[in-house]
Amino acid sequence: MEDEEAFNAGYGSVLNLDGEVEMDASIMLGSNLNAGAVTVVKDIAHPISLARLVMEKTPHVLLAGAGANRFAKAQGIPEVPPGSLVTKYAQMALEEFKKRGGDDRTEIGHKNHSEVDTVGAVALDSKGNLAAATSTGGINGKMVGRSSDTCMIGSGTYADDNFGAVSTTGHGETIAKYCLAHAIIKEVERGKGVQNATKDTLEKMTQKLRNTAGAITISKEGEVGIFFTSKRMAWAYQRENELHYGIEHNQDIVEKFE
Ligand SMILES: NC(=O)C[C@H](N)C(=O)O
């Protein structure tokens, strides 16, 4: 998904005020709560793979900026040429953002053409291990050096084999203040099913902070929770020979395959 221009991650990321791509990503394992993250990394095609290396090869959880890029080099991850993750669409979106005077970073009350989605994944394997991962270019027209919720364990990403795994998208400052991913997990811990936990937590967050977000959650039993207070959120999941997907509210398109 980081290679796909339609998504706001890797190639196709939105731009900061200087017209550059600065990316964030995080990953977490539910079995031991191991986690890794990077923030404000430049010229790396797959920030999520770098976040995984932070988890697997360092004693740290989060590496930032030049230090994260230096670590990538040491791990043999090549940098892509400067500017090669920038797309025409992202440049147009930044121009539009600047023309508008640059203050409509949330969906409430605005029709915002420049937002494309962060990518995230949650998974359960046959042994009962849960994992979550999230990757983003952040928010169009962000300040240089701004870190998002996506690199923050507990906000953008969380996984605990006892309860579930969550990945979130939406207005980063709001998600970070609410510790959204962890807040959803806490509701599961209190006994709610993952769909209700996801929905109720997002609704409470939006009511309190007047900004929108969405999340995908999976339980240790393999149930999925999908909800968004934003206008749209593209999602999909596969269980056995059924593929489910949607983007609008109350949409669940099913395709069966052999
Ligand atoms: N579309 C997104 O999910 C953006 C991301 N949460 C951020 O604030 O950077």
C-alpha cells in the first residue's frame, strides 16, 4: 500500500509546508507488546519496514528524522532519490491548501479535496498472535517536523493478544490526545465486542474533540470492528473465502472466491 499513489503513505504521501514528504509509521505485536516506530523520515520507500526493524533490532520504540534515516542506511535500506515520493496530486493538494489559507485540516464543516487516507492493517494468525501496523505521510500542509498519531503507540497503533489489535486514521492531533487505539482496547478489556468498542470510542472522541477519525480492530477471536466518524474510510478484510470491503457508511460489499 505504501507504493500505491492513491494512499497517503510512502509514494503519494501528502506534503509538508515546504513541499516535502515526511513520513511516520508504527508496528506492534500483541504477544509481547513489542513495538517499533519511525517519525519524520524522508526518502524511504517503506517506512513500515523501517519501523519493524526498530522493533526487531534496537532497544528503542521510536526513532526520528535524521537518526531514523541513519539507522535505515546501517540496516541496508536504500534511500530513494530526493523528491521521488512526491506526486503531482500531492503538489496540487498542497497548492490548494495554501490558496484556501491553510486551516481546514479536519473534515467537520469542510469539503476537503486534499485528504487521502493513511494505511493500516490488523491481523490474527492461526496461533492466536495479533499484530497492528500503520503508515502515513501525515496531514497536508503540516509544519516541517510535525509528528503524527501514526508513530505513537497507543494512538495510531496498538495490539495485545488478550484483547485485540487496532489501527487508526484521521485527524492526528485529535487521535493523539485521545490515545484512540489504546482507548478502544480498554473498552474491549471492559467486555465490549470489537465493533461496539470501536464505534463507541470514536463517537465519544468526536463528541469531545470535534474532529473525526476511523479505526479497524480485530479481536483475539477474529471478529472485526470497523467504524469512522469521518465521511469516508476505505476498508477491507478477508475471512476464509470471503472478501468484504467498503468506503461509505453502512457499506459492506461481499465477494466470494474459490
Ligand atoms: N489521514 C490520516 O490518517 C493522517 C494521520 N492520522 C495524521 O494525522 O498524520
